[in-house]
Amino acid sequence: MDIAVGSYAPILITGDVATPGRYDYLPQLTVESAAGLSGGISKVRGAERLDVARAQNQIDGELLTLRLDIMATVARIARLEAEIDETTDTVVPSEALRQSVPVTDDAALATMVADQQAILDNSRARKIELVQGWNEEIEGLLRQQELLQERMQLQDQIVESLQAELSNAQSLADRGLATTNSLNRAEQLAGDAQARTLELEAALTGIERGISAAKRGRDGFLRNSTEEALLALRASREQLNELRVRYGTAESQSLLLADGNLSTLLDEGVFEVDYTLIDGRTGEARRDVAATTALQPGDTVQVQVSRDTPEG
């Protein structure tokens, strides 16, 4: 016996579509094509449900935050450039930096520049204090070095004199004209003078090492400060470029949203579409469906458009 199917149970399309309602079931019908039957994703109904004004405010807030971040980065770049340039003590953003701000808030930028000026002033004061400390230490060690060198010249003269006396005492002793005690005393005095010379030489070596260490500390600090500033400047410039790209993207999205061009925003991922499939036989709701999921007679498709808000 042959059984003929006269008609299929209709499908129901609801949610953010142009013309929600019941539609005849067609073989090989998918979730996406069913949405097409109902006029496609609606920029009218979807806009009503999404509250486009709220979405616009959200993007406007992003634009404001990005503008503030751009101005803060511009001020930081100006400070780093001044920090590297030892000839200036003032944080002044160049004209090129100012032009990188999409919409300049002069008052806000002035406040940010003032904050960076305070950072520069503190950094310069700390650098001057540290360098001055090293310089004073070096100057003190150089004075000690000079005094020791003078004492060593005197000590060399003493050693030379005592060595002459020792030679004379030995000559007299060899001829029996001097006592053993006299020779021993001359040897003791010459030995003590030589030991004192070695002590002065060791002290002088220690001072020279101290001078070298202080110079290395000072020069290393200055070199590291410059390198850190250069690295920070490069990172800040990269951040500025990234912020400008993000601002341009958000600005384009704002314009599209203001024009109601929802389809373009969907393509760009600003909004996302979620589908819910309700089985016509069991009444079970499924959310793990894709646009290509096949439909069965009597199924219900719920279309939901939402603002995509990725983390970060």
C-alpha cells in the first residue's frame, strides 16, 4: 500500500528577522535559509531588541576611552623624548604627536602633559642626586689618591735614605767599625720603611678600585636610564599606532551603526547571530545549532542578534 504525504507541517521563524511567522516546510531547508524565507536578519526588529542607541553609546564610550588613551600615550611619548634629549627640561608634544589625536581635548591633554612633566622633573631630580653622589664620591677618592701619592713620594725618599744608611752600616760592620746592634737597627728601620711602602701601595690600589667602581656605577646608571627610556619610547609609539588602529575601527563601526547598516556590522563581527532550534516533535530546544543545520517539518527557529563584546 502506498502512503502519500499531502503536506508538511509548517515551520515557525521568530526573533530578529524581517517578517517572523509560519512558513511552508521545504525539503533540505536549513536554519540559515529559513531565516532568509522570513526576510533575513532585520535591522529594524533587531535594532529594537538590541537597543541600537545603547549599542551606539557603548561604541561612543569606547571611542572616548581610546581618545583618552591616545592623549595619555602622546603625553608619555613627549616626556620620554624630553627625557632622552638632555637639552630640554619641558614636556611639549610635537605637532606630529598632536595630529595623531583624533579629537583633541586641550584641557585633558594639558592635564596629562602636566602629569608627565611632574614625572620628568622627579626623574631628573633623582638622576641629578644620584650622579652628584657618585661624583662627590669620586672627587673624595681622587683627593685621597692625591694625598697618598704625595705620601708615597715622601716614603720613597725615606726608604731610599734608610737603604743608604743600611748599606753604610753593612760596610762599617764588614770593616769591624760598627757593632751588630747598629747593623740590626739599620736593617729594622729599612724593613719597616719598606713595609710602610707596601701598605701605602695597597691603600692606593684600593682607592683606584673605588674610583673605578664609582665611575662604573655612575656611567652604568646613565647608560641604563637612556636604554630604558629608548625601550619605553619604542613601546609607547607602538602602543600609539595600535590605539589609532583600534580607534579607526571603532569609528567605522559607529558610523555603520548610525546608518543602521546591520548586515555590514554582522559581517565585521560587531554583532553575532545565535540560533535556537525547537524540535517540532519533541519540543526540545537546541542551542548547539549552526546556520547549516537541517530543519524538520514543524520545527521552530528562534533568531537572536546580540552585540559582540570580546574580552579585553
